[in-house]
Amino acid sequence: MGAARVLIAGLRGGDGKTLVTVGLQAALHQRGLRVSGFKKGPDYIDAAWSAAALGRPCRNLDLFLMGAEAVLGSFQRAAAGADIAVIEGNRGLYDGVDADGATSTAELAKLLEAPVVLVLDCTKATRTLAASVLGCQRLDEDVPLAGVVLNRVAGARHESVVRAAVRETTGLPVVGVLPRLAGELLPERHLGLVPPAEHESRTGAIREAGRAAARHLDVDAILALARRAPPLVDGPPAAAGAGQALRASGGTVRIGVFRDEAFGFYYPENLEALERAGARLITISPLRATSLPAVDALYLGGGFPETLAADLARNAPFRRAVAEAARAGLPMYAECGGAVYLGESLSYRGGSYQMSGVLPLRFGFAERPQGHGYTELATVAENPFFPVGFELAGHEFHHTFVETAVEEPAFAFQVRRGHGFDGAHDGVCRHNVLATYTHVHALAVERWAPALVAAAARVRAGALTNTAG
């Protein structure tokens, strides 16, 4: 495969990678090019902005969760037929899970043989930036550094000094110079950027980012760098899907997916894996729906129930419908924000809001993250989806926490890495519900989608039983 590709990296988080990435994607899309978007790491929100800019899913590439083979295969499948793939890195170029930078953006660039454009936040610095780029070149000469974008440049003199220093010190071309843009096109909040679904003017922000990229980036030069990428060895084929026999027999199950402004954290591969395993997905909005449609299971993804807690609480008919379905034994798999919605209440910045009451937990909100990073879990108790002894990896990023347990919760997982609910446990079980702070990726936990579909199939077959609580 020889698709053009470029990876947008930086020296640290918050240096403007997402603005450059989304702006470049929008500018290329506006030229009529077919662009595939990718985000390094497990982040949902940056990927959502890329998807909004391109009108097609943005795929996450995570070496820790997925491994090199799955990352390579996912990239090649999603980039097939595209004119160019634009990949956004995360954190600093060499930042990974350890001091050696394992699973870093640099390692991803080497795996994909993707030319790297390094975004530099030029605030209050000049030649030191060139030294930083030189350090990136010298630390690992196999990383294909190809160009530099100067961001937050104060003026013409500032630009000329930094541009000359970078050119003379590193030999890399400057392929873009962005000034300090008035206002915030992509404003931030406690988990990072405000998601596009909640942005007051998502379309306008993307349009302005594209205009800024067309005006301040040398898009032709970046395209030329991307087209220098060598052909890749073919990765593994797409997974066949463990649920093919179920689908072939006409046994398609219906899985409801909570999806609206409050719940939007879903990997495209997770939804696709459910469909491959035999599910028909039905989108449900807890903000607007007043009853549950006919479904055989629920998948409650993460999101921001805290910022929309008052609206969720006002929809009492839907909250009652979810609670009644849980008591009747409907299988539910909930992650992070979805788990919070299943609690009794959520306290957020001075207010207390009723949730669905499925779990005997009252949640609070802290200004500092309560769990942030990769997780590794061991299944230690019976639950509707994973056998005892099964191990899985995922990630968490949450400011919510259990404020009060109305009764002692039953946990399915022991935390080997991460925080979960209390630093030692994750995965609260009640009825046929499993609610966890850990987000999983279907390419990393291949058992997940078939397990959820199998639980739904048991409902469809009339074998509806409570496994806990």
C-alpha cells in the first residue's frame, strides 16, 4: 500500500496539534480530496473533531491497547481508497508508557513510515525551539521527521527568527506559520476539547480552521511530504467476526446505543464489531426519548452526563424505563459516563441530579481527574459478559467518582493498572448490568462484542435471567 500519509506531532500536549490537524483535513477536504483521519491514542474528542471535519469516521491507533499488527491492519483498511491519510499524534512526540517511549507517537510514525510534521508552540521562544527539534532528530534518527509548523507566532520578526533558526539548525522546512488566532476555534473543558456535538458552532469552527490552514499552512508542501511515504507491507485482514453464524442463521439481535450530546464516546470499531457479531444497532437519546424501544441489550458509552445532568434528570419517564428494564434483566454494558447515568444521582458543581437508579451508587464530580490513563483488569467475579480469569486492557479518564454507596457494590474486576471505582476494583454488577470506568476497544478486547451480542441473543431466545443483584 502506498497511500500518501502524514503524521502531525508536537513537543507536548496543548501545542496546537488538533487545530493544525483538523484545519489541514478540512482544507484538503475542501480541495475535493478523499481524506482518512486517524488519532493516535485512545482519545475520543479529538477524533470526533476529525470525523466532523471529514464527514467519515476517524480511527484511533493505539499501540498499547491494540498492538502493532492490529494498528497496521486498521490503518491500511481505513486508508484504502483515500488520497491522503492525516494522523494526529498525542502528547509529545516521544512520550509513551515508559521512559523508553514505548507506544509513543514516534513509534507509531516508524510503524506506519509516515512523514512527521512537528507543531511548535512558539510562545515566548525562538532559537530554543530549534534546539528542541534538533533533539527530536537526534534522539531517534529512524523517526521520519519531515517538516515543522510554527504555531502562535507573535509577528513577522518573531517568525523570521524562528524560521531561520529551525532551517539552519535542523535543515527541516517550515511548512506553516500560524499566528495567535483571535478567540478559541476549539475551546477546552475538563476532559480536553469541547466535543463537536456540544460546540455552539461546530460547522463554523471547522470552516474557520480550514480557512486558517489554507491561509497559513503550505498545504502543497505538506501534500508533497505525504506523497513521499513509501509503500507499506500489507497488514492482517479484517477480523471475520465471531458472530457470523448467528447472523447467517437469521438471529440478528437489537442492541440499543445511547447516543446524543451527553453520550458520544464510541470507537467506530466497537459499533462495527457489534454489527459483525450479529447486532442491529438502534440509536437512543436519553435526553429526548421517553421510552425504550424494543431492544435485546443496551450499550451505554461514555460522554458528559455531568454537563447535561439537569436535562437528563428532567427526562424522568426515560430514567424509569431504564430502571425497569434493568430490574427485568435486560443486559446492559456501560462505560464511564454510561455507568454514572445508571447510578442513583450525580452531584455536579452545586447541584444534585437524579439518574436512573439502576446501581446503588451516588456519584460526585471533582475538578481534578479521579482516573486518567491506561487500565489493566482481571475478571474475578461472575458477570454477564466475561468469564472469571479473563484479563483485559483499556483506558479511563474521569472526574466523577462514587460519593456514597447506598449498599455495598459487587465488582467484577480487580484493577491491576489504573484506578477504576476505588483504586482496586472496577466493573459494578447488578442484575444483568456491568458498569465500568474502563473504556475498551474492540480490536483490543475481541471477546467484548461477541459477548454483548450473546447476552442479547439469550434475551431474544427467552432465557432472560439475572446474573447478579
